[in-house]
Amino acid sequence: MPSLARNAFCEALGTAFLLAAVVGSGIMAQRLAGGNDALALLCNTLATGCILAVLILIFGPLSGAHLNPAVSVAFALRGKLPWAIVAVYVVAQVIGGVGGVWVAHLMFELPVWQFSITARTGAGQWLAEAVATFGLLLTVLGCAAHRAESAPYAVGLYITAAYWFTASTSFANPAVTIARSLSDTFAGIAPAGVAAFIIAQMAGMLAVVMLSRWLWREPATGYNRLDRRPLAE
């Protein structure tokens, strides 16, 4: 299926650019902020929100620009995406995310292979990830149901806001979480905290999927409302 290969490539490339932006802007911000963590976080936030909007505009008409296993699984649970395609997407997203982190390291002349030592754990952080992912999926599914053309801007703006109102700075993405554990930089998360973050993210996603059955009732059509293309493509 050449089109599935194309879509998987888009998911990998898009997630790679997302992680390159998250980690690269974090490195640049930390170097230039002179120890001001609030300023560094603001710079990191703006770069992330902007690149998300751009990536969804580019890859939305191709793969749907999920760039996030939680999004792909949510569409499958709502009957919009076959599970076989979800499996391919998730693998592509994780591989792309790791590749993006390594490219960021190379651009800033850092060791490619790293593990983060930044501890991000505790009930507040886990709740924050559940809330962050809940809000992200609410944004995605709400736009897909009624305003698909607004999704790139809505997602970018949501993540920009969620960086600041969540205690975890809104990873909201299992692939991003895994990839950021491999970067001992401003955006990193210690590997020991990854599993709990992913569990919280998937819990937030499941809550939105259940809520969506009430908010946006519609039969499965076989189409991804984000890009209006048949899922079999």
C-alpha cells in the first residue's frame, strides 16, 4: 500500500520536526535566557505552538497529521481509523520523535545519545498530563467534528496555553514523552517518569473519547474528518 507508506512517512517526518523544535528551541532558549527559566519556557512554548500549526497544515491533507499516538488511538476508538493503520502510525511517530531529538542534538553539537536526568513525577504532574491530553483531544475531536479547517491553529494555540497552565508543561503525547527521555536538555524527562506520564496521557484520551460519544454523536463514516480522505488510502 504505497499510500500507507506515504502516510507513515509523513507521521514520522512530522513528529521528527515537532521534537526537533521542542528540544532545539529548549536548548537555544536555555543558552540565551541567562538563567531565567520563565523566559526560556516562553521561548520554548512559542516555538512548539508555531511548529504544530505549520506541521498540521502541511501533513493534515496527507496522513491527518496526528503526530501523537494518543490522537491515533482516539480516532481508532471512535471508528475513524483501522487498528492496523494505528499500529503503523504509532511506530512511525515514535521513530520520528527519537530521530528529531537526535537531529536537535547534532545541530547544537551535543552528544547524540543521552538520557535525561530531569525528574518529572508526582500526583500533580500525572494529573497535569491527564488534563493536558484531555484538553488536546477535546480540541482535536471538536475541530474534526465541526471546524476541521481550524484544527492547525486551535491545536497550536491550545498547546501554547497548556505549556503554562499545566504543572507538567503539557507533553500530552506518548511519542514526545519517550523521545524527550533521550535528551538531557531543557525539555527532557527522566526515563523513570515516562511510564506514569504515558498512563496519565492515555487516561485523559480515554476520558475524551467517552465524552465525545455524547458531545459529537455520529456514525463511523470511514473518513478522517481532519483531512476528509478515506481511511483506506
